[in-house]
Amino acid sequence: AAALLTGYTISETANYTGAAPATSVVYYAEGYQSQAQSIASKLDISQVRQATASVEMGNHEVIVVLASDYTG
């Protein structure tokens, strides 16, 4: 999936340590909704959500969590 995101800075790829979502989702920090929607569109992910306290964003603006539905 990271290879499909040309033009974006990918600062990290890793296994997500939070609760595994049933479907792939793009989480974003406040103020980064448009970037998250653009990334979701490139990856064909329909779920785009603002991060809540239950999503550990660290210092990232956008996090992509791929689930078993992702066919990339």
C-alpha cells in the first residue's frame, strides 16, 4: 500500500497495535481530513475517521490501518 502513495511522505510502516478494525480505515488527526480522504481514495478505502482517544496517533497526522478486506 505504501508504494501506491507516491507524493506522500511515509514515515513508518508497522503492524497496528490497537484494536483490529473489521475493515480497512484511514484515521486522521484534527485538521488532516482532506489528506486522509485523498489517501483513502488512492488506496480504495471507504472508511475515513477522525482519530479519538482510543486511536494512538503518536506524532502522525494520518494513519492507514489495513484489514483483511484490503486487496491493494
